[in-house]
Amino acid sequence: MAPATAYAVELLGQLVRLGVRHLVVAPGSRSQAPALVAAEFERVGLVRLHVRIDERSAAFLALGLGLESGVPAAIITTSGSAVANLHPAVLEAHHAGVPLLVLSADRPAELQGVGANQTTTQPGLFAGAVRDEWDVPAPRGTADESAHAIATATAAWRAATGDGDPRAAGPVHLNLALADPLSSPWTAPDALVAELGSDADQPEPGGHPPVITAPREVARVDADRPTAVIAGSGAGPRAEQAARDLGAVLFAEVASGAHFGPNLVVPYREVIRDPDFLERLERVVVFGRPTLSREVPWLIERGGVELIGVRAPGVEDYNPGRAIGRFVDEVLADGADSVADLTRDWVRPWVGVSRAFLEQGEDLAPDVALAPGDKARHELEAVRRPVTRRTLVEAVWRATWPHDRLVLGASRLIRELDRSASGKAVRVHANRGLAGIDGTVSTGIGVALAQQQGLRATETASAVGVTRVLLGDLAFLHDVGGLALPEAEDAPRIIVVVGNDEGGTIFDLLEAGEAARGVGGAATAAFARVMRTPQSTSVEQLARAYGWEYRRVETRGELDPALSGCAGPTIVEVALAR
Ligand SMILES: Cc1ncc(C[n+]2csc(CCOP(=O)(O)OP(=O)(O)O)c2C)c(N)n1
Ligand SMILES: [Mg+2]
């Protein structure tokens, strides 16, 4: 057997032993040994293999798989610029604390520095953005290589998963020099399949962040004063629990994993600006990284209250203005007696404000007092009205059930949803580590595939929900290549909802956008050209070209049916005003 193939069998075998269930491969000559072993592992049922041409999309697919499952996916690429194409997803994984295993093939030492084709300096390419990296010399068939492969895989798995501390989880880079012969045919022996498969058929749906076993620093705090719990990305349901235990109001961003429960206050931006709130507030506890408002960092930097940060996955603790002096892993509430009083006197009024705010939402239902003819006319008018951002996000939120997944792009729509979403315990993902508009389609496909393939044997197919990806037109176009799905693979159950306002209208909301509009003429045109970047690409023709089902929505009446279900991968284009 070619030493490259033997090494790949041991390395990937050990990753499967440790829990890897998804392998992503982008084609290339230098990486043929691990790629062919990956294909054989899938043939014998040990892993799911996802093949993608574009390494940037492939890496975001792997990110989505890790995000949803909590288990790192391994991505295998060839040498050269292929490796650099992984960088955006590696950075997102680094900042958001998502486990990811990068396996790049490289030229052996004798081909380095001699102008060899497709050769660059790969070790250290992701410097500063990986938890750890290994530069593995080319295997030559010596006796110790099997043990080396197993040890390297184990170390990589540990570093990627945080070794019991998921806050430390993130991307790792294994740079594998591979020499001729680049591979030899290999069939997995039955004994190996039996050994590796013994627990491979029990995939854990997992979750991100996974359970923490590392030592934890716990803050015991008295539930005796008006407190706000703020939940940003990576917070998870523990923030909701903490709010209840502390008798605190809960300001949870829509992708925080804590946007539900009796203490949730949806219009948190407005409440933070309310003098009555600010006057009584005595403590703020922050979980994860809030990124969607200006009010949250303002509140924290303003000071004057006790500030506690609770660590979450990702490389940096959230600390605007470095105002938070105390970081812990967990907050436990003492003094349960006062919680009921606090809940009644402090939380309930703000929850009441929240309820009133939600009730003012755009109203589709006709006034019951209307005469029957007027009522029918009102209903007809309502369904014919154009879709606003608010009606779009509300419809997507309504359509999302606990067995579904929602992936939000870094467009205006995530902010719109964050402003108006009622409390609901559904799983929402968003790449807020760097809030890039890149890779959103592929991340969503990864989430969908992990969700539908992560079910336990006892769960029926009806438990498989739909993954909806909600994003703007530029974010969609940025990762349009992610729509390319190989025919040989299971199709993701996915609906990509494109809110098409023909450009990046998020910039119109900036001070510079308003200023440019005020000036008019050349300034307005220049702003549009370099910021909003108007575009009129046909989403329909793209959908058709990539073999996706396509639906176009122009009125409110068309919205709910378009979002409800899908027979195959589907794009719903929603026309929005600029
Ligand atoms: C990779 C990357 N490039 C650029 C940006 C800056 N950026 C943020 S939002 C945005 C435009 C988004 O446009 P669209 O997806 O159409 O959403 P809209 O604002 O129109 O709702 C851009 C270019 C980014 N976040 N990430
Ligand atoms: Mg747009």
C-alpha cells in the first residue's frame, strides 16, 4: 500500500473512532490518498462524505456541519491556493469557537522552495486563527507512521474540541506532506469496518456548545437586585435559565439560543434607552457576544452598575470599552426568596412593555367590527400588499418550529428579526464570529445536512425539519457557488429565502448613507456605486442553473405558502423595496 494511503487510513480511522461523522472533500491530485480513503469510509457506512469543487464553500459547509452537530467535520483539500480558500471559514470558526479540522495536502520537503507547481508556504497559513497546527512530513512507509498518524489525529481532535472545554473549541490545521506514489487502491477490511462502526451508527445530535467537563469558575450572586441578563451569540439556553433564577429581565438576541421564556423582553433597544429602566437597574450579566445593537455596548460602557461577563465559545471575551472587570464560566443565583418579588416588581412591567410592543406589529387580521363585505375587501387588500422586511421576518419566524433550523445571514433581515421576533425556543444559527456575508448558503447547507443525518435511529423521518436560510441578495450572490450540489449525495432539506432589494441597503441606514442622500447628485450616485452596489442578477435563472426549485413572492398572500415546506432544495425570492 502507498505510504500516503496507509497514513490516511490511520489518520481518518482515528478521527472516526473519536467521533468525526462528516468529511468534506474538494478535489485535487496531492490530496488523493485521504480523499479516496474518505470515499471508501463512506461506502462502508462509517461517515457521510460531501464533495464540493470550491474550497471556500466547502469550508463553510464544514463549518455548518460543526455548528449544528457540535462535532468537528474534517475538510480535505489539495495544496496551493486551495488551502487559502479555507481562510474565511477558518476565521469564522476561530472567532465563534466552532470545531473544525482542516487537512491540507502539501508537497514533500524536496519539492519545497524549488519552484514546484502548486506549491506555497502552507505551514502557518492560518497563523493566529487556529487552536493548533501540525506540519506532518511525508510518510515513507517506516514502522512508526501508523502510531504517528493516530497520535496526530488524537491531538488534532483534542485541540479542535477544546478537550472537554468547548469554549476552547475551534479550527485546527493539519498540513500533510504527501509524496509519490500519491495513492494506491484500498478496500476497508471487514474487521476495521466492524471496529470503527461499532459506535459510528449512534450519532449524537449533539449541539453547539456541547457539554463542559473542564473546571469552571462559578460566580454566586444574590438574586436581590434589579438585573438584566443579556444574551448574544454563543450564549445558549443557560442565559434564559439564569434570567429566571435571578429574577432578571432577559435581553436575548435572536441567534443567542436564549430568545424565549417568561422573562424575555423583545424591544430591548427601546427599554435600554428608557430612563425608568436605567434608574432602577443595578446589575448586568452578559452571556456570549451581542453584535446586533448599539444599545447593548452603550449600556455596558456606561457603567454605574455591577457587570459580570459569562464566558462563551470563541476566541475573545465580549468586553466593550473593557468595562467588564469580572469574567466567570457560570452564574448561580442565591436567595431564591426574593426572586418572586423581583419577578413581580421588576421583570413583569418590562415583559408587559414587550407584549404591548409585539401587539403593535403589522396587522394582517381585519377588524372584527367591520361589515362582512368590508372585511372581505380588507382581507383581499392585505394579501395583495407588497412584502415588507417586517412581514418577511415575521413569516419566516412563524414558519420555524423546534424541529426546524434557521440560519441568518449578515444582512438587514437579521436585525429586523431581532427587533420583532416573539419568544420561541427554536435553533437559530448565524455566523456572527465575523458577521461576514460570505459562506451563508454553504453554512446553511451544512446545518441542514447535519440536522437531517444526526437523528437517532429511533427518530422518524417526520422529525426532520427544514432548514431555512434568510439572507439578503448580496449575501446570496456572494456564496451562489454553494448551490452546486453533487447528484450522488443526499439533498439537503433547505429553503434559501432571499430578501431581494437589489443591493446592500443596510448601508443606506448608515450616517454616510443619509448624508449622501441629503447632498444628492454625484454624492448619492457615488454612495450607491461603492456601498449599496446595486445589482439585478436573475435569482430565478441562477436557481434553475443549479437545479434548485424556485418560488417568487411579491405579495403577503404568497409568503406563508412559499415558506411552508419543500420537496427539494428550494430558493424563495422575496421582492423587497429598496
Ligand atoms: C465577506 C464580507 N464582505 C463585506 C461585508 C460588508 N457588508 C456587510 S452587509 C453588506 C451588504 C449586505 O447586502 P445584502 O445581503 O443584500 O443585505 P441587505 O443589507 O440589502 O439587507 C456588506 C457588503 C461583510 N460583512 N462580509
Ligand atoms: Mg440587499
